[in-house]
Amino acid sequence: MPPDDQSPELSAARDKIHSLETEVNRLRQELAAAREKPGPDREDQRLQAALQALEEGEARFAAIFDHSPAAIYLKSPDGRLLMANRAVQGIFGRKLHEIVGKTDRQLLPAATAETIENNDRQVLRSQGSVEFQEVVDTPQGARIFLSVKFPLRDLDGKMVALGGISTDITEIHRADRERERLLAELTATLDSLETAVVVYDTEGTITRMNRAAERGMGYDRATFEKPFSERYSLWRLSSAEGRPQPVESSFFPRVMAGEVIRGEICILHREKGRKTLISINGSPIHTPDGKLQGAVVTFTDVSTVQALQEKRDEILRNLSADLVTPVTAILGFATHLKESPELDETLSRQQRDYLETIVTHAQDLRDRITRLGEAVRHDETQLSDRKVSGS
């Protein structure tokens, strides 16, 4: 059976041909009836009108036939080409008189001809319209055609020819293949990520997710198809401070309202009391004309990174505290020696230079340790603010 997505050009051309065939057949019947019943001048006028209408109908048919971008042709039941429009001549790179009367085996490579002949026989057996996708070698290279073939009958209902309309869909086919290639490339790229990537439509239905998301969410098919609000309730998501996040203020409705979420830290409460610290990023998706199409959201497990960062900060805090006291003591003692009037006369020039060097380096080291402690406290404050605001 022909697919539902027949091209409009094919359907329109076939409808016009059918309409013209009906009109020609009707006029032929009237002409035959007029010839069998000779009468007065009124019958002659009717005959002349019928002949004129027939000629006009054939002229319209010829115009459509020759100017159609689709290849239109008629074959005899034994496979010989009876009629062909300009598009057919262009496919073969030959003029009409060079192809009329020839079979597919005389015009095409054997394998291609055999395939087309098998398709034609299927039409003859089915006695109805059948659609095929056919590959034909042309002077321009192999081309792919969407062909609709159908039987043509005379007034007695006897099949006298096979008609065909073939539209070149090579570029469409190439575009489809390129789309499939890019889609496969995108899928492989997303599946290689450890970050969960989920694409939603405007209703919150998941239209795409990578393997990390499938593993992390653990949805079965029934859960996968539930509305967003029901799926969200299974997550038990809270802020970094543990405050529950209701669905109306969750990431999806916010992104759909136009907000871009970057690095919002939340806690995912799992079964058996397990908790996972995740970073959420989300952005709306728009079509080229600006229409809201959905949203893409990523979920990254930052529990390990957060634990390592906290451990690092703890080490740096302890290191800062452990170092600042002895360095301060060294600085104070060296400064005292340097500024003591009792020792000023007993110290040589070289010794005073040594003291100056000790004071300078001790001061620099203490400043560095102080800045390290301040940096750790600043990072902790930023992380805390990020957890609260999600900014």
C-alpha cells in the first residue's frame, strides 16, 4: 500500500491525468454515438463541439504531460515504452524517438531493469495503484525515484497500458541519510557523557535521554510515560539545605518560563536514605522562528567532587592554622632582634642583613598563609551562596 506521505506533486499530477482521461473517454463516447446516429445540422454542431473539446482536452493533457517535473510514462503490457515526457528523456539523456518502443532491458543495466520489471508485474497482478522506491542509473549518476504505477484500461475495462509517475527524491534521501548520520553522532556523543542529559517537550514529556540519565533516573517504561509532576514526586528533590522543592518551583517550569539555570546545587533523596548532591543546568529550546519547543536539562553528580573540595578546604584550613603561629613567632623574634638597641652595636653588618632577610621572608610567608586562609573562607562562602541561590 502507498504510504500516507505521498508527495503533493505526485498526487496532483495523477489527479490531473485521471481527470483528463475521464474527459477524453467521455468525449470519445459522445463522438462514437454521434457517428452511429447521423442526424440534422444540430448533430453536426454537437459533433464539432465534441471534437473541439477533445482537441482542447488533449492539448491540456500534453501541456501537463510535457512540463511536469516528474517523469510520466506509459508502457505496453509487454514492457515497451509507449509515451514519455521530457523528464523521462532527461533521465536517460536521449530523445523521445530513441527510447519509444524499447524495453527497460534495452535502456537500463540488467539488474536495474529486472527490479523495475518485477515492480511492473506486481502492478499488473494487483490491478491497482502501487508505490515503489526505485534506483535508476542516469548520465548524472544513480538517482532514487518514488514511483507510482497504475494500470490503464480501455472503454471495455481491458488493461491496455501501464502508467507511471516517478519523482526524483535523491536529494531528499541524501538529506534523510545525513540527518540519520548526525543523529547517530549526537547519540554516541551524549551516551559517552557521565552527565545525565534529558530533553523535554513543552508538556514535560521526556523525548530524549542519554544512557547516564537512564541509569541515574532508573525509570521503568510505565514511569517514563507519566506526567512530569508525577515523575518529579518520585525524585524527592530538595535544596542543598534540605528544604523540599515543590514541582511548581522546580527546574522544568522555570526553564519553560525562560530562565536559564546554571549550576544549581540540589540534593536527590534516594531509597534507603541515600542522598546524592547534584548540579542542575537547564535551558529552553526554541525553533529557528523563536517558538518554544521544549527544554534540555543536565544533571551532574557532584557528591564526590564536593567531598574532595571539602576535604581540601579542611586540609588548607589546618595547614594555615598550623603554619601561621610558628611563622608569626619567627617574624616577631627576628623583628625584636633587628630593632633591639642592645644588640645593635654587637651585630655585624652581615648579621644585620641576615636579620633583615629573615624578617622580609617571614613577613611574606605570613601574608601568603593569611591569603590562603582568606581564599578558603571565600570559596566556602561562595559555595554556600550557590547552594542557596542556585546561581
